[in-house]
Amino acid sequence: MSTTTRPVHEPGRQARPGAPEPRSGGGQPGGTRTGGAGTGASPRLRLKALLLDHRAGRRVLPLAVAALVLLPLAMAFPGAGSWPAALSVDLSGPLGRAGDWIIDNRDGHPVFLYFFGHVSNAVVVSVRAVYVVLLAAGWVGVTALAGLVALRLAGLRLAVTCMAAFAVCGLLGMWVPTMQTLALMVVAVAASVAVGGLLGLAAGLSPRAGRALRPVLDTMQVLPAFAYLLPMVLVFGIGVPAAVLATVVYAAPAMARLTALGLREADAGVLEASASLGATGRQRLLTARLPLARRQILLGVNQAIMMALSMAVIASVIGAGGLGDRVYQALASVDVGAALAAGIPIVLLAVVLDRTADAAGARLGAAPVPSDRQPLLRRVFEGWYGRLLTVLTAVAAAVAGRMAGTSLWPGSWTVPIAEPVNRAVGWMTDHLYSGVPVVGGTADWAARFTGWVLDPLRAGLQATPWWLLLLVVAALGLLAGTWRTALTGVLALAAIGVLGVWEPSLDTLSQVLAAVAVTLVLGFAIGVGAARSGRAQRLLRPVLDVCQTMPQFVYLIPVVALFGVGRAPAAAAAVVYALPAVVRITADGLREVSPAALESARSLGATGSQQLRQVQLPLARPALLLALNQAVVLVLAVVIIGGLVGGGALGYQVVLGLAQGDLATGLVAGAAIVCLGLMLDRITQPAKEA
């Protein structure tokens, strides 16, 4: 597909035959103009025009200024690639004293007694109340309620899916842990939606609030969970409150970002029409902005559910209990079967909540279906009487179950899967770990990836002079956005050196870059395939749900069994965890390309590959950049957990700080990870907004 460029003449002006073409310099003799870069201008004026008036010059000038500042510093503090010790600050003393003060005053200071104490009590009471209700309903009542709600929202197929999911949780012998996790997630998701919704409301309605909240949300989302588990434990102690609040910190930013996005992208024409009818600001918000942003808000709720469930295992480290505790215990003993038996119910909970939320969103935005076109069961449970009938039926099922003495799932109905899974993993380890003809075993793949990719990348980064890395980040920031972008990236990278963790941070950066590269290659390829085939999309959806909701700890166990211990297994787990988000965002972005643009390309004779390269990919550029951004964030989250299986670097320091109660080690490493995430975010995200 090609286009022909034709000369464009100004309206009302015709070119005369033989007339000389106008010169670019304007009406000045010799093509010069005041302040311009014409041939008759002085060298000083030409240099000024090149640097200030030309777009490339405006991007080069900050780099030149940065070089003039950094080169004297490099000469004053010589060295290879290491950050000068004279420019570092030791925070172990102040952070250690802060941790000691929290421990000493936790039981008597007014802030803890009258604020944190009330927050902790509210969380405990809420989780306990939900858990008591679930136990009182019994497995019959919970399963019936889930099926009836799904029936009202989407029909018989979803109802059967929900009931089968809860039945599988019981068959695996995980009913009580599932109810514990469900109670924790109900409270955590409700708090995440409330907090994230309020933050998103402020960011979406006020550009100033959006700019102020952006670094806060970045910090909440990028800071690894292990880094803020330690402060949560210091303030609230080990138990449910710290686990719920850590989950809220992790899940609320997704809700806030998507809510703000929906409010900002509301149709300006609808808002203008509402204002012309005399609606107040509150009325425009309630009747126009929020309904128009319903899709993004519901997507935020969905993401909050997914991210909260992914925190279930991490929260178990500080006493959350439930399914996460079972997975964590299996990790300690490298018991893949037990980990899978506890991980499957987490995935099933995510699938049930995801499908139910999607059905609720579709029902809110859809036109009402006439009663004569609805199935009989949907008609029975339609309207206000249908809601009442749903509650009464669920209560009757719960009462019948308790009268039959089966409030808990019967132990004789369980199907143990740990032993068969462990035998299968043992066979895979024996036959795939090494000695496979031609292709080699998984251990060989891990060794090659480490030796050919991770080691050279780490060595190159650590050998590069620190000032040159700062200049590279500044250049990438200028290419991606503005001088503010470059300045933010440079300051974030410099802060890592000031914190005194330059070498381990570059080690972590090498792992992140390698994992992100693999994730993007696989994610874009799979996303393009899913966008071009409806059948592939339907087949991929359950696989992506499983991969996205499976706890991060669960990935580590089979990965270690297949690849051994080291940095390669940590990178592999990060790729598996980040891949579903990249695939989803890529596929959604390509599918949302204007059908008119595709039809126009087809009418010009463009082939399928030409439509993809010249129409879909350019128009889906914002979605692709968002996929890159999310790949960075998710890979960072798992690379840290990879510190448990030999990933080393910052991940190991964060885990070590939590294990030893060392606030300085854990928080400094966590702050360095935030700086890495901020730097990588800024050199990609502004281009998305341009």
C-alpha cells in the first residue's frame, strides 16, 4: 500500500510559469530574516537558531548541559563503573533508629492507640464477620449463592462454572483455607476499590491532583511487597491487619489509574451538552462522567481483584493464613503437588470473581432484554423479586446443609493430587533437566541464557561509567518525552547511587531488561495472533487467567524443579507472570483500532500483513507502550521474589531485610527498586501520552 505525495498550493495563489520559487528565508535579501538561520546570519545567530528553534537542537541542548555537569564530576571522582563512595549516603543508622522507635512506642503512643489501633480493629472485625458468615452458610449455601448470582447476571453456563469452581475447592480438601482467603479478599478488594476509586476520582477531575498522585501511585505499584511488609509488621504486628493493608497498597493503584483514565476520556460533547442543560458539577459527575467511565471503572475493579489474589501468598508470610499459607509452606519444602493443590483454588476464585464482575459490567451497560426472549430461569430470577428469591433460595440451601450436618466439606469427598503431581514433576526433572538429545535439557537452557544474556548484560552495565549511564538515561528520556522526563530518569538513577546500592541495582536492572525483552517478543507475537483470531482469543483466555492469577510463589516451584537455582529461573518466572498482561493489552489495543481505517486499507488493496504493519500497529501504539510499561512493573515484582531462588541482587536484600527485621536493608533495597521502576516508567510512559 503506497500513497503519492502531491504539491499543495495555498488557496487563492497560483504559480506563474517561469516564476522563481519562493525562498525559505522569507522576504529578506539573501534569504535571511531576523533571528533566523539564513546564509547571511552571523555564526552566533545560526547556532542559536539551531539549538533553540530546531526540535532536535532543543533535545540536544539539555544533553550538552548534562555532559558539562557530569564530566567534571567524573574527573573529580574517577573509577570504572562503580558509583563514587563520596557521593553515597548511609541510611542504616536513621532507619534503624526509626524501627526501634516504632517498636518501643507501638503500645503507648497516641498515634498507634487512636489511629492505627482503630484501623487494625476495623480490619479484624470486618474479616472475621465475613468469615463467620461464610462458615455459617456452609459449603452448600456458599455454592448455591455463587451459582444463583451468576445465573441472574449471565445465565446457566456461568452459574455451572461458579458452582463447579467451589466444588473443586472442596474436592481438593481446601474448603476452609478457601473461605479464609475469600473473607480476606472480600475486605481487601472492597477497601482497594474504595481507596483507589477516591484517588482516581481526584486524579481524573483535577490535572493538578493527577500530577501530584502520579509518583505516589508509581511508588505504591512498583515498591515490592516484601519491602513494605516489614513496615506493616512493625506498625500492625504479624496478622490479618498487616496482610489486608499490604494488599490494599498493592491493588489500589490499578483501580485509581483506570478510574482516572475513564474520567479524563469521557466524551467532551456529552459533558458540554450536560452543562448546557444547567447541570451542576456534581450532577455532571453523577449523570455523565461516571456512567461514561463505567467500563474503565469495572476494569479497575477486575484488576484490583486479580492483584489482590496475587498477593494472597505474599501476605501469608506475615500471618494472613488461608490458601497462601499452604502455598508458602509447600515452597519451603519444595512440594510442587501441595503448592498446586492450594494454588488451583486461588485461580478458581479469580476466575469466578472475574467472570462475575464482567457479567455485572455487561449487564449494567446493556439494553434490557424482553422477557419473552429470556430463558425460563433468567425470567424467574429477574427484577426485585428475583433478588429476593435469590437470597431466600441461598438461605434455604444453607439451612438445609446445616440440618444435614454438612456445613464443612466432607473429608471423604476429597481427591488428593499432591502425590501424582510430585511423581510427574519427578519424571520431568529426571528426563528434561539434562541429557535431552539435540536441544539439550532445561538446565542447559538456563545455563546458556545466564552465560549468553544475563552475564554479559550485567558485566556491561557494571563496567559502564556511572556518568555515561546517566547520559544514556537522559538521552532516552529526551527521545521519549521532554527534558522533565530526562531529568526525572536521571535523578532516579542517581538516587540509586546515593543510596549505596549501585552494583546490585545494575544486577537487577540486567535481569529486568532481559526478562522484559523476552516478555515483549512473546507477548506481542501472541497478542497479534489473539487479535486476528476470535478462536485463538477464546482458547487463550482461560490460560491467561490461570497464568495471571496463579500466585507468584507457585511459579517458582516448578521453575526451580526444571531449571535449577539461579538468576535464569527468576527471569523465567517473571516472564510467565508478566506475559498475560502484555498479551491482553496488545490484543485489546489491536482489536480497538477503528474498523473504518482497516476498511480503507483493504479498499486500497492492502494485504493482511500490510494492514497490521501500516494501520493496526501504528494506531495501537498507546496500547503497545502501555504493555511495555506493565511488563516493566510486573517483571520487577517477580524478579524480587526471585531472590528466594538465587536471583540475588536487590531481591535478595529485600527478602533478607524482612527475614532479619532489618528495616534499613529492606527499605533501601526497596527504594532502589522504586527508583529503577520510576526510571524505566518515565522513559516509556510519556511517549504514550504524546
